[in-house]
Amino acid sequence: MSDAGPKAYLLVIARVTDRGKMGAYAKALADSGLYAQHGGFYRFIGPAAVPLEDWPQGQSVVLAEFPNRAAAEAFWFSATYQNDVKPLRDGAGEFHVALFEGTA
């Protein structure tokens, strides 16, 4: 995996409404090994410990780190993720996803 460019962070803000579907999605994602294949790992997963300012009830965050933007995009746009894993979360809630670049 090339180290070209700044690190990339995949941020997901989610409100899960179907825990069963999310469980199947999470298991498929873990079983796929896609994060490791693209040099990614979770920095944080979970709900707010203390909502400090206007944090919507029930929202959780996933923050994953990748070596660079190309690696994060290779994960996100991979056929395995798009065709086999991501569809499992359809109807499981509301998801807002973005990539960020920078240093930690």
C-alpha cells in the first residue's frame, strides 16, 4: 500500500433503526477483510458518551483511518463492498458518509 498523500479518514454518522440488518452488515464487512486489505482500521465506533451541543439522539459515529485517499476510495468503491457488503445495510437506518484528508 502506497504512503503517498495525507492520511484519509472515512467518517460515518448513522442512526440505526434495524439492528438485525446492521449486525449482518457488520459481520459481512468483518468477514470480507476489506479494511485490512486497504490498510484501514477503525479509530472509533459508537454513540456519543456525552452529547455536548445539539447532538441528535440515537446517532452513532464510525471513524476509520486509511493510509491515504486512494486506499480509502479503493475500499469504498471495491466491487466486494459495493455489491456484496453495502447492500446488506439497506433499510437499516440513515447513513451520512464522507472522506476527509489530513493529519492526526
